[in-house]
Amino acid sequence: MNKLNKTSNKKNRNTNLKAALSLATSALLGTSVVSASAVQAKEANEWQFDSAFLVYSEVDRVSATEAIIAGTKTFDNDEVLSLKLTVDALTGASANGAIAQPNAQTFTRPSGNGQYVTPAGETPLDDTFHDTRVQFNGQWTQPLAENITGSVGGHFSKEYDYLSLGVNGNLAYDFNRKNSTISMGLSYFQDTFTPEGGIPKPFSSMLVGDSGASDWDTEFAKTRIGDSEDKSTADILVGFTQVINRRMITAFNYSYSMVDGYLTDPFKVVSVLNNEGIAQDYIYENRPDSRVKQSTFMQAKYHFDDSLLNTVADVSYRYMWDDWGINSHTIDTRFTIPVGAASYIEPHIRFYQQGAADFYQPYVVDEQAPISFVSADYRIGEMTAVTVGAKYGVVLNGGNELSFRIEYYRQMPTNAGFVDPQGISSLDLYPVVEAVIAQVSYSF
């Protein structure tokens, strides 16, 4: 009996490892709504639920809270229905794209109603940033033939000023005694953006003055080109998963994404400086109306022997590049270490490095030659980011699982080779962004 139990445990560990990698593959395409506990649901043929509550808080900037509930039901013939509901809220202050100045700066709010002032030497932040999002995903998975599994899914997401609708499909083929799997996924999203205050005219000047003036509305309308804009996204992902031996499994993926439509951020401006570095104007940014992104992803999971407390190592690397000139490297490492018979800890470290987009500029100079595209958004600039944290989980009576996660995030934008004017050379033009992430999860 002990020998049979050991054999069964080994099979379960291999099954769980392969399922976890398959889930990671789907997540890259944004189609997966199945959690790791779906493996349990498949064996038990009953609903399995995962819930989580997350808090993300940047220092002096944006804060977010998120609640998630996901359910998975396995029917006869290994058919699986997966549903996921996400509700999150964001509040706080968001960088508007302008840079710090030796003097105070006054900006108009995106709606055109009211203004805010940024003190000298500080990064301009719009403190009215807030939004609430409700997102729903559904996925149906079933065997189509021997060793072939297919799935289709849908996506709905609604924010105050944003609507996203999407569909997806996946095919997976197992061979080599189910030790190897090749898969392909397709997805399509259609999004509509209706920002408060409308869509700003690219390169037009932000109107700054008395918002109560009689002609304010007329002048503000001249800086707008409409109330809404659309964009579409088509993704394709090809993956390969391979069981190396009873302890190790690997995954390799390639993804291709085409985005067309309105890709500019209507809330971002760019500072226009004189030769001394003093802001003379603030213009609305403009980005290309298309983007092609490609990425490769590699992941390996390894289950150490009993001498190392049954630790599972999970290491992945992702390289992304696009036709905007951005390229990035992501290394993610986790170790799941059992603590006693019913609990575990999971240290986590993630390293991210990104190059700047071709049209990224932290500011423009008054005498600069005309440009077609420009954005001062630090999120498409050169940066390095590190996430460090850990998760603690415990299996309760009845097999339910409770876990807690705490992480520290540090984003470090850098100068991508710009020579700053003398008047602002002493200011912090690339401020560090720090955040704390806390999450509690319960599976039942």
C-alpha cells in the first residue's frame, strides 16, 4: 500500500507541474481563467473555487484594491467550464507626463473643470485619478479527439471610461505518451475609450487659465477631436510543453500581437522647454496608431528530492520586442518550500529591464525640429524594476487552502541618453516608484 501511495503521489506531482505550466502558457495569451486548483476539480468532478483580495499601494501615488472569484467545474468526458469575476478600484495620483520644474506648475484637469498646482521640484501628479473596473472571463474546454483538446472563451471588461470585449480559442495536442504537448491559441479584443473631457488633439497645447471664464468651454473644445476612440488587438501564441523526467517539465512559447487604433494616452502631456529648461507650454502626446509586439517565453519547473524538503523551483524568462523600439527582459523565480505536513512558503523574485520607445522623450525643446510622435510617459521609457516577496500557504481541514502574499516593488526609470538643460539638471527627472503588494487567497 505504501508503494502504491508513493507512485500515486509522484503521478500527481507530475500532473500538477504540467497543469501549472499549461496555465502559464494560456496566461501569456490572456485566455486562461483556470487556477492551479483546477487539477483538483478535475479529479473530484465538482466545483472548485478560488478567491483573492489584493491591495497595491504606490508611495504617494496610485492605490488599487482588487477582489477575484473564480470557479471551475469538470463535467463528464473531461469537459471543463471556468468562470472568473474581477472587481477592482484605483485611486490616487498619477503622473501626467510633465517634468519637474524649479518653480510651481499649474495644470488643467483632464475634464477641463478645475486646475491643480504642482510645487517646485516635484513630479506633476494628477490627484483626481480614479476608476472602477468589472471584468468577467469564461472558458469552455473539452476533448475534441484522441490527444486533442480545444477551448473557447470570452472576455468582458468595463471601466468608467473604457470598454473591452474579447474572444479566444485554443487547441492542444498531446503525444509521446502525453509527455509532450504542442498548442496554439488565438484571441481578438475590441476596445472603446471614452475619456472624460474627450480625446485631445495631438500636439495641441493644454489650455491653462480661468476655467470659469465665459469662453472657456469654447476654447477647451478646440483642443478636442472627439468623444471616443477604438482599438483592436489580435494575438497568436504557439507553445510547446515537454516533460523531461519525473521531476522536471519545461515550456517554450512564441507570441505575436497586432494592435491597431487609438494607442495614445489622452491624459498624458509633454513639457515644452526653452534652452534653459523652463517650461513654456504643455502639449498632448501622440503615439503611432499601430503596434506589433513579439515575445518568446521559456519556463522550467523542477521538483527536488526529499533531501531538499520536496522544494519546487519555478524559473522563467521572457524576451519581448516591438516595432516601437521597445525591448524587455523578464526573469521570474519562485521556490515552493513545504513547511511541515500542511503548509509551505514561496519566496519570489522578479527582475525586469526595458528599453525606451523610439519616440519617447521626457520633454521637447522649443527649437526642436517638428516630430511625428512623442510621449513622455515613463512607462514606455528606459527602466529597471525589481519585485521581491514571499507567499505563505496552508492546507486546512477538508483540503481547502488559505494563503498570504506580501511583496515589495521598485521601479527605477533611467535617462535614455538625453542631455538635460542646465536649469533642470539638479532636479529628479526620473523618480523611483515604490509599491507594496499584499494579497490573501482562499481556495475551496
